[in-house]
Amino acid sequence: FLAGPPLNPVDGLRYQSILTAFAAAAPVHLATLAGVRLYRTQWNGHSVILVERSFTDFSSANPSVVPNVKLLFAIGEFTQGKFHILFWKRNTGDENEQVLGAVTLKNGREFLLTSVNSPEAQFFRAYTMQNGHIRIVFSGGGSSC
């Protein structure tokens, strides 16, 4: 493996404009997106935005807030003020997915790696992009109850 491109946190005014565009494209409301983290990276020739919110983002929240928080993981592109979702993790209730980074094989193929934790298991996922579509090419490893 070769080192993949860096993940750069999005902050400041750029954060708010991307978050607002994401909320318009996502199946959740902007009001429910507090604490969402945004990362920008180059991946398979695309400038992508990674969106995530994990357990740790609200671990110190008031217990009455926790049942209303959705765990998020999405991959998209932000162009001309619009967010285009390329991948949306469907389980927003109890599956905590966080990006670990990107790796590149010597042949040039790039993968995005994540860690997934749920009440039943801990495992890894590897994503690749083919023809502008994101595919999970590996989901496993780790352990389960």
C-alpha cells in the first residue's frame, strides 16, 4: 500500500455552506445535523466530502438528546454550491461508522477505509469508486458478539 491522500477537516464559512447544501440533499433536516464533521479529500480523481457523526460526537450530551441523534456517514461531492450524495449509510440508529483514511495500491487503485461499530460487532469497510459510483468492496474483519 501507498499513503493515500490526506483527509482535511472543513471549517469556517466553507463548513456552513457545505453543511447547508448537504442538508438540502440529505434525508435529514439541517436542525438535526449538529456536531456533523466534514472532511475534504481527493479520491479516485474526485474531490469528495466525507460526512460523519459518531457516538463520540454526542457522548457527553444530555441523555434526553441522545435518542434523537442520528449516526451519519456519507460521501459526496460539493460543486457549484450543491451537494451530490454518492453514498449514504442507511443505518443511522446504532451503526457507528468513522473514516480511518485512504490507501492506494501500487497499481493506482484507491480505497477509502472505515471502522464500523454496532452493538453486535466491530468490523471494517473498504470502499472504491468505479465510474463515479461508490461500492463497498470489503466488509468484515474485527469481531462480533
